[in-house]
Amino acid sequence: MSNFGLLMKGEMLRLIKYKIIQISFVVTILWLLIIFMIGSDQAATFVPIFIFTDAALMTVLLVGASLFYEKQENTLKTLMITPSGLHAIIASKVISAIYLALQSTVIIALFANLLFAVEIRFIALIAFVIVIAFAHTAIGYTFSLFAKDFNELIAQVGAYMIVFAIPTLFYALGVFSEVFETVLMFSPTHAALLMINYTFFSSTRLVLLLIGLAYLIVVPVLLFIYIIIPKYPETAVKD
Amino acid sequence: MEKVFEVKNLQFTYRKNQIKAVNGISFDVYKGEVFGLLGPSGAGKSTTQKILTKLFKDYQGEILYLGKDLKTYNNDYYEDLGVGFELPVHFSKLTGLENMKFFSQLYKNHRDIETLLKAVGLYEDRNRMVSDYSKGMKMRLNFVRAMLNDPKILFLDEVTNGLDPKNARIIKDLIRQFKEAGGTVFLSTHLMNDVEELCDRVAFIRGGEIVEIATPRELKIRFGKRELKVEYFNNGTTSEALFELDGIGENKAFLELINTYEVETMHSGETSLDDIFIKVTGEVGNV
Ligand SMILES: Nc1ncnc2c1ncn2[C@@H]1O[C@H](COP(=O)(O)OP(=O)(O)OP(=O)(O)O)[C@@H](O)[C@H]1O
Ligand SMILES: [Mg+2]
């Protein structure tokens, strides 16, 4: 197996041994319970929001917390002195984060579809969740590479959520006109929510969807190239 | 002798606090030797090791590895290296064996993991989670980690840190075996004991600068007091007397003493490396 395959296998082992997969599964079950209690008429409204929360916000937190934990254990450092290469190391971590988001999305979506007949564009949902989780992995890494400690990370993520959630909320309440939504696409959370809504057959302007998609691909790629990859070694190596 | 590393005027500054952690050091490491980097806390030992292991890349000065600029090597460089870190570096929720298997796979060459675990006395505990290991057990696992890929060069940072004398002995014996099999060792430490028992040559580093490079023997001779202490029996008790080593053959008092009394023991005035450490670095070494 290539080193990337081995790193990937190691990441999956880590997700299981550190009970991250299990915890993520329990959170998913909680979402399912809530959907179940809300009942079928409201399910179609809330399922997209739950999937958004899981793929976007949970990913930021999980990736950030994970990086801190691994830094404490010095395992990032010892990986750096293997012949694996920085890109393979980072890629394996990104893919395992995306996997976690997909796991919950698929379970929630199947549940909503089978039990409450919520209609879903499955292929688009999976593709979009991959993009959204990728973008939020980049955001999570960027935050945790700059945070001095775990508390600072939580504060940053909290601030990020509020700053980007407020315009979306105002927009939803009808404070802003529809033209404003184009500007809102520059909020990763708004773009993500719009993309997920689309997969649940809500009326979405296609041009906005494409802007959102492009935005959530370009931004993380830039973050990886200009911030995460250059800064990661320094963080990994620090005692 | 073949040079493994040639370090010329190496400098490194931590960007964050602009501390010049390494300030123009030069030294060579020869193939098959144990080279010690010795100095007080904060002297720049770990920083130097991190530069040589390519963890810090933006240094000034020149480093040649086997005659070629270190910067020209890619990640295959790590196939040659075994790195023992100062602190435990394992997945705490995996067992010792799982950890070693994971890291071992990442290399082309492999040593037998179970043999290594047996050698450091961790075989019985191989299936326990690392979070249940003691500090000393984790440090021994660090050593196994460093040996996994059958390295040509071992970098060891404070390798006996947290080990009891018996386990420290085991690790030191393994280092000696590694050297006898042709391996090169770069050892950073502030423990005199390690240096005295293991090192062929030692560089004293202080405030990011090398103040002395020599063999432990040379140092002892250079810094040793040239005197002789004689302990002898005198009316049923032990007395002692001190003589200058120079011209001792004509020293009347000395000759009379050894002709008159029964000598119990004599010591030449060898200074311990501990004293030398304090003299050279101006600081008290922690033993
Ligand atoms: N990550 C860092 N950021 C900024 N300065 C650092 C960093 N790591 C070390 N330093 C500084 O660089 C200098 C050398 O540190 P280094 O860790 O190399 O010392 P050392 O000789 O290994 O000490 P010890 O015996 O305590 O391990 C010290 O002044 C230290 O404060
Ligand atoms: Mg150190």
C-alpha cells in the first residue's frame, strides 16, 4: 500500500480508537430523535438544517479539536519524520473529516427519506456535503493553527459562527432584499446552507448555487495552499 | 574518517520571539561515532536536532549530509533516520504494539517489532494502551519507535529522561550495540552520565554557541587536576595526603610516605565531567 493508503488506514483506526466515529454516530442518532419528535410535516424544513450543522459547523469544531489533541500527543511531530510527506499527511486528515460528515449525512438523509418521505437529490447532496466538509475542514484547520489554546479555538469558532450566521438569519427574516443574497454567498455558511437546501428541492436560483459551489471550492484550496500547508509543519513540530 | 554531517556556521532564529536559539555553530559528525551535544537547559540542543532532522528548514549556514546539501534531500532522507524525541510521541488510545505497527509500515526497512519490544522490556505490555504506560515506559517506546526502520543514524534527545537506572542501562547498551553495528548516533543531553558512558566526542553548547568540542578523555586530562591523593593506614585509622603529580618521583614526602605506611588506595586527580560541565558552560548540570 502507498504511504497515503497507510496513513488513511491509520486515520480510520484513530477515529475508531478515539471513539470519534462513535460519538459522531451518537450525535446523528440525536438528530434522528429530534426529527422523529418533530414529525413528518416539519421534517423537510429541519433535516437540511441538521445536515448543514453536521457537515459545516461540527466539522470545524471536530477538525480543530482533533488537531489540538494530536498536537498534545506529539503524534503530528513523529509523523513529520517519516517518509510520508506533508501532503499525504494532510490529505489523510482531510479525507477522514469528510468521511465523518458523509456518514452522518447519509444516515440522516436515508432516515428522513424512508420514514418521512422527504424528497432528496441524493447524488447532489453527497457531492455538496463533500465540498462543504472540505471547505469547513480548511476553516477548522486555519482556526486551530492560529489559536494558542483550546479555549481560544472555541472562542474563534463561536465568533465565526455568529458573524456569518447573523446576515443569514436577517435575510431569512426578510430584512434584506433578494439582491443581497448574491453578497451573502461570500459567507461560507450561507453558501453551504443554500447548497443543501437545493438538494431538498427548495427553490434555488441556479446562478447562486454555482457561485456558492465555486466559492466553497476556491476558498479552501487557497487556505490550504497559502496558510495551512505552509504553517502546518511549524505547529506540528512545536513541543 | 567518513563524515555523516558537516555543519558550518549554522544559525537559527525562532520567528515568534526573535531568539537566536542557534548562533553560528560548526561541527562534523563522523560515521560510526556517538556524537554528544551537551549543554544546559535552553542551550539550543533540541533546536539543533530539529534542524538536522529537517523539521526546521529556514536556517542559515550550511549542512552537508554524506557530502551533499541537506536541502537537496527529499522525504527519503527519513528512511535513514531514527529520531527519539524528548517527549512521548504516541497515540495514547492505541496499544504500544498498534502504535509501532502503524509507524513501522511507513518505512521501507523494518526491524522486528517484537524483538525490539522485548529488548526494552515492553513486550509484556505490548497490548496495553499507551495512556496506561508510565513515563519511563513511554520513553522506552520512543526508543523502539526510533529503531523501527533500522536507521543508519539515530537522533536521541534526552534519551534516558525519566528512566530508572536499570532501564537507562538497557537503553545505553542498545545504543552501544547500534554503534557497534556501524550506526551513527547524535545524542543531545544534559546528563554527564550519558556522555561519559556513550560518547566518542562531545560538543558543549551554551546560549546557542559551541564552546568546546573534544573527546571525554581529552577533557578529563585537560581540566583534570594534576595531583595524586594517597590514602594510607596510620595507627589503625585511614589518613590521606595530597601530592603534585609533576616530579612525584623526586618528591621526598611522597616517597617517605609510601615507604613507611601501608597504602590503602591512590587516586589521580581526575575531574569528573560534571565539574567540567560547570567549568565549560558556567552552569550547574542537573544529574
Ligand atoms: N518553539 C519555540 N519558539 C520560540 N523559542 C523557542 C522555541 N523552542 C525553543 N525556543 C528557545 O530557543 C532556545 C533553545 O531551546 P532548545 O529547546 O533548543 O533548548 P535545549 O538545549 O533543548 O534545552 P532543554 O535541555 O531544556 O531541552 C531557548 O532559549 C528557548 O527558549
Ligand atoms: Mg531540549
